[in-house]
Amino acid sequence: MCRRYVCVAVVAFVCSPIVISIRGNHSSPLPKPPELHARNHKLFLTLHAVADSKGRDAFAFNGQPVAPILRVSPGDTIQIDYVNDLPKQAKGSCAISPCMDMTNLHFHGFEVSPHAPQDDVLTMMAMPGQSLRYTVAIPRDHPPGLFWYHTHPHGESHRQVRDGMSGAIVIDGTERYVPEVRDVHEQILIIRGQSVSQDPQPASRLRQVEAPAGSCGNESEAPEEIFTLNGAIRPRVAIAPGERQFWRIVNASADRYVDLQLDGQPFELVALDGMPIAYHEPEHPTRMTNHFLVPPAGRLEAIVTGPPSGAHAALRSLCVNTGPEGDANPGMVLADVVPGMPAAPPLATSADILDPPTHKVVDLQAEEKSEPDFVAIFTEDKKGFYINGELYKPDSAPMRVARVGTYEHWRIVNATSELHPMHIHQVHFVAFAENQHPIEHPVWLDTVNVPVGGSVDVVMDFHRSRDSRNVLVPLPPAESRRQGYDGQDSF
């Protein structure tokens, strides 16, 4: 089974996993990916797409199989020379056969232009031996937060992202909205899935992360994946008892949900999907929660407090029932949370003199009470996945034309038997109703879970679209993975 991901890409036109034991005191510390910073408002890097020693697709940076964290500020420019060094004769299978080992990049959550050489996932494509140059100009008024980059070639991105072709991006400035995060230690946690189907001892791997062998809901299949954290299986995350840290977490798995919980400690939510809560609600800049569901591609940024001395605590994902046709998504331990020395506060510099935050408090009652401007109904059968009864075709006419500078009420309906997240490129939205019942605390997102047999109502914000022309919304990819659908194409 698979959960199929639906994305509505906005395009503007002219109108080595680390093996550890179960107990934290024998595990490895949390790996730290290399971090690149912009200099003079520009960040340059060369990134390679390669096949690793086990034949899996991977990113390589400076000769190492690792995806660097990119750290920039509003107004900066990211330039990436992306080199496709994948073999011309692809090994293994792809959602759409034969595999061509083509690749490109998507800057998930960025409110930038969808035209080349920026966040263009439709026309920018590199075959083996070819290169792409991305020049992504981050607007000066871009919200700060956690974003991520990953591959997005139709038919092959599920395989590439499943193998780990993804990395985190931080746009600085969150401390303008929640000053406390400026003075506490930051941890960037990248959650990915790792298949156990080809592992010689899959039961041992499941025990390692304390995942039950069976499903946790209505799914009919046994678990096929475990989670890794920054590429490691169940590492140690150090935090002193009572210490407050700022954790930025991305669910970079290709098709798995994460219901995050830190044993005995709440999350003080600061931002979701790269959007500070205070941006739209300055009087309520944070929210407290004991656990939070993060769909594939979702991000959570929160202040956490170190568990009491002597407590054995873990960062874990709770069981997620994905529906009778969904994948098994059992609970498991992501990391052991262990006592450590309090981290030294970041050094202040002259560059830390911050501009006051900007806010956008909007009254959307009229849009929320109106009939939907657009309804997208997800259905599926053995032939594939459909939006409003239509399969995806690259040359299909747009289903919806949205004008820049407007808000629109959309209703997303999941008429299938498995969970589906919905993502739209270059645009954030507020999710205000589920199954046509008001959500008590609406949140702004770029990726939202749509319940099995249910619906989510959102208000799309096209005011921030980075073109003065009409925004055309093409049909999302529609083939099922059974018949060639690449689930990751939904991102």
C-alpha cells in the first residue's frame, strides 16, 4: 500500500545509517550535518546527485555523501550548481519505468518565483551528465523559519527522497517574533524513513526503535520503514535537565507521518511549516502541546525543556492510523534524550541588532463563511489517482486560475481509504475547518493532512505570490505507485 501525496504546484504564467543498540548509553550522539552560511547576502554551493556504495540515490557535498544545512536571511540569494552524476543506466525500480535517473530541486515552502532559475520543478530537469544552476532570490519580507530542499522529478522523486536526497534550510529571523530563541541552543532534526524490507534482520531493526511488528490501526501490512534522525538510527540528543532548547524538526520522509512526542515534556510551538505563529497572531506567539502530528514534508519549530535528572526520556513518534488502505505507521523511538552540559548561549554580534517584526493580522471570516471557490476531490483506483475525476497530464489545462492579491476558500476532499497530505508550492494557507467543523485553533501551513473519507477547508493567501500575473494551478501527479505514481511528486 502507499499513501499518495497531492501537491498543487503554483506556476505563474502570463494571465550510512548508524547501527546502535537500544539503550541510549550505547548509542551514537546526534550527527550534525555541515552548515553553510550566506556571506555578503549570497550563498554559493555545488551539490551532486550520486549513487552511493549500496546503489541508493544520494546528495554529495565536498566529496561526502551528505546534504548540508543552508542558513540564509531574508534578502539573500542562494546559488546552487546541481550536477547529476547518477549513472546513465539506472538500477532498481521507479514509480514510472524505466528509471531515467533524471533529477532537479524543489525549495519546499519558499515564497519565491516558480520560474527558472528559481523554484521551477516543471521545466528545469537534469539528465545524467547534465547540470542545473539555481539562483533563488529570497524576498526581503519572506517569513523566517525552517524549510527544506529535495528532488522533484515526476516518476522518480519518491525513490530519490526515500533514499535521502533532501536537506534543511533555515531562514533566520525567528527571534524577531520569539526573542527567547535567540538565547538558547538550537538543534536541527531531520527525520527520514529507512526501509527495513531489504534488511537481513528487519525484526531486529524494529526492536531497536521499539516499533511493534504489527500495524497500529486498520493497515493490513507490516511496517516497512523505521525513522532515522540526521541519518542515524536512534541517536542520543543531549539536553541538560531543565535546559530550554530550540528544536527545528522536518519530516523529510517520503511517505510517513510523524506524531511527535517528547516523554514528559510539552512542546512550546513557535512556528509551523516555516511560518511563525506570531506572524499572524502577535498576541499569541506560541502554543503548548503534548504531541503534534507532522505529515510528510511538514515542519515543527518548538522550545523544549530538558527532562528531570534521572528520567529516561525519548523523542518518539506515536502510532498514526493511516486508514485501511494506508501504510503501517507504528509508534517508535526517534532518539534517546540524555542529560548533557547546558549549551553555551550563542555569541551576540553587531549583526544581531534586529529590525522590529512585521505582522499580518487578517480577518478571513468572509472567506471562511463563503462557499468554496474551488473543491479538489481525491479519488483512486487500480489505474491511478485522480483529482476531480481527472488523471494528471503535463499538458492539461489548469483546474483553477487564481489572481495574485486575493484570498480563496478551497475545500480538499479525501474520498479514499488512506491518509493524504496536500501541499501547494509557493503559497501558505490557513486550515480553519476539518470535516466542515471549525478547527479550534487554526494554523497557517503549506502542507496539511486530509483525513480518510473527510475534508479540510483552507484559505489560500495569494497576496504573497511572487508574480504580478495570474497564478495557474495545474493538475497534480495522478498515477498510483501501483501503476507508476510517484508519491513524492505531491511535495
